[in-house]
Amino acid sequence: MRRNITGNYILNLTYNIFDLILPFILIPYITRIFSPDLMGDLSNSQASFGILFVLAGFGIERFSERQSSFLSDKIDIPEARNKISNIIKETFSTQLVTQFLFLVISVIIVILYTKDPIIRKLHIINSFLYIRELTDLKWFFTSIEDFKTPTIRNFISKILSFVLTFILVKEPSDLPFYAALTVFPMIIGNAYYFLKIKEYAGSFFIFSAKKIRLSLIKQGVPFLLPYLVLSLHENISTILVYRYLGDKETGILSQSLKIMKIIKSILFSFVLVVRPRMTNLFGSIISDNLLIIRKYFLKSIQVLLLILFMLITGLVIVGSDFVNFFYNNEYSTVSTVILYLIPFLIFRVYEDGLDNLIIFPSGNTKLLLKSNIISFLTNTIFNIVLIPLFGIFGSALSLALAGFISITYRFYNIKEYIIFNKIIQLLLKSLLASSLTILILLPIKNFVNFSSIQNFIVFGIFSVLIYCIISLLIFRNLRGEILDLFNSIIKANKND
């Protein structure tokens, strides 16, 4: 049974808007309790374990997600349902062994070799990321295009974390409590997956010693390596800034990257709902699938760029007002770092689009690995060179340069699936709409004498309105093209 992509996108977008609003409330509270130094210590610990729990997964979830996606349109057939049940149980049972092994090893290393008591507490708390990853069954529900279940789980986890933060976090010494609230509410929320998994696995209890398949590790490794390197790439900037500049600058960089991550998650909500369908298209041997793939990809990129540049326009116009109001004075540099990170954000969105709509669905793990190795190595080299010269801004520039090199390599290797000149046209038109909006509003904003919060609200709203009007003028057939994308998806759902 196929699910409606439009409905899935609305579900995902609703959650991501909710996920965007919560930081607006939490950021002023948290940054007035914890200095950049303390946030830097937490970010460094999370970055270290972020790499380790990806390694502990051995790529099994990625492999299983792809296998399950091939069966998503046959889920009502008993034979396919049995195969899906086996995939769920084998994946969970095998990962229970690997994640628990890494958890034990990590805790032993932390106890033996970490001297600072605060850092030791943070490491021990973050070691439970292994449990969070093990119990997170989002990979399965994504593969069958069920986004309602992950959305409900996310609401449960986020609200629990949000409420407990205000109850438990009161002063700088509560940093371990704050760290725990980024882990344990997610584990509690994961319990909802187990309430829903019975429909597909036949039982709430999905562990079985008989279902442990060490062969899954071998099958998962080709999917592990690209995402392990990607995790290294995403965390190496934080680690190197911590190494060269210390915890305060790391805290500032982590908050800047957090804003980039929130923006990317809004855009990824669209990519995520299309990915299972693209995977199924690559798995079906139909002569006109290449044309359908090209159409889905081009229209998806158009939607991504329109939303991306609308958000970038807002960042340029009211980013400093956002930081001035929501952060304390110690974080004032965040607004400048954000501007330096905008090119990185553009390249990162392109990378996500190519990886999740073309490269991953096609099963080309070698290209995914090579692309992420290029990202990681160039980012590491540029960071080592530029951080001593330009400080934290050197790290932002490194991410942008690495992104440009990596995206160029990706485009070259998948040119058969894309229409490159069309993609460039879409980029330039979106950039033009953004630039015109900025040129119109910035002089007005500099002329009036509003407070930071007034600027943020008034010019934030006007930046969206004017950007949308200009986009409709530049993309003359924009409304028709977007409607055509969703109509074609709806038509495909009806045909299924």
C-alpha cells in the first residue's frame, strides 16, 4: 500500500515547524544559564559519541531501510509482510548486540581515561546515545512511507524534553541534566514505535537470538562507510575548533551550526518523504523510470531552493536581531558566523538532495563513500589551514569550500539522472529573488529605529511576503509547476 507523499510532506513539515518554534523559546533560557564554554564542552562530547554510535550501527539500518522500501508497495501481500517482519527482527536483534558492545566499551574507556569530572559525566550520559539509536525504528516506518508514526513519536519526545528542561535546568551546574534531556526523552519517545511495530512484526517484542544475523554486518558495511565518513565530516569542525580555539569558540560554532541544522531539517522533511518512492523507482525495471526520476528530482530541487532562499533571505535581514534577542551577549558572534555558513548551507542542501534522491536510492554506495571522503578530507585540511588564520570564521569557510568541491564531484558522477543547466537556472533565479528582497528591505530596516524583537517580527514577515511575490514574478510558471509536481505524485498514488 502506497501512502500519499503530499500528506506525508505536510506531516513532516508540521513537525519541523513545531521543532523550529521550540528552540525560539529554549535558546534564550539555555544560553542565559550556560556560557559558550560549557556549551562547547557538551558539543565536543556529543560530536565524539555521534561518530561512535554511527560506527556501532555498521550501516545495518540503511541496508534494511532500502530492502524494506522495495517491499513498500506490496505490504498487504502476506509473503511480503513475512519478509518485512524478518527484516525488522533481524535488524533489531543484530543491532542489539553491536550497540550494546560499543556501549560497554565506551563506558569502560570513559571511566578509565577521562579525568575531568564534568566531562566524564557528559561522556557517560552521551554513551546512552547507543540505546537511543538502537530503539529508534524510524528507519522502518520511513521505508514504508509511514511518517505519521515518527511525527507522533517526535512530538512526545520533544514536549517531554521541553517541559523537563524548564523544571530541571536552573543553573550552570545543571549541565549534566541538560545533556540527559537530549538523550533520555528520545529513548522514552521510541517506546511509541514498539506500540506500532506489532502490526508489521507480529509482536511488540522484536528481539530473538535466532534472528541475530552477523551476515547483516557484511551487507551493512557498504552503507556504513559513507555515513560514518559523513558523521566525521559533520563533527570534525567542532572537534578541531575545540582543539585549536577552546570551548568558548566551540560553543559559538555549535550554536551557529544548530541554526543551520534547524533550517536543513525543514528542507529535509520534503526529501525524506520522496526518498522511499525514489528507491522503489530505482528498484523497478521500467523503461520510462529514468524520465520519472529526472522529473521528481528536478521538481524536488525547485521546491528545496525556493524554501532555502526564503530562509536565507530572512537570515540576512533579521539574523542579527534574532541573535541579539534570543542569545545573551556572550553569543553575539553567532550572527556573523551564520552569514559565513550560508554558502555551506546551500551546498549541503544540494548534497542532501543528490544523496537521498539519487545516490542512496540507486544503491551506489561507492559514489556515496567517495563523495563523503572528499567532503571529510577537504574540510579537515581547510580547517587545519584556515582556523589558525581566521579563527572560527576559518572553520565556516572550510565547510563552504569542502561543500563546493564535494557537490561538483557528485554532479559529475550522476549527470545521467539530472539536467544540469536547469538546476543552475533554478539556483540563479532563487538567488535573484533573495537578492532583490534583501536590497528592498535592508535600507528600510536600517532607516527605522525598531528594537531587535520588532525588527525580527516585522521584517521577518515582510521578507517572506516580498520574496514570495518576487519568486512568482521570476518563476512565471511556478504555481503551475509545483501543482504539477504534487498532482503527478497524487496520480501515482491513485494508480497504485
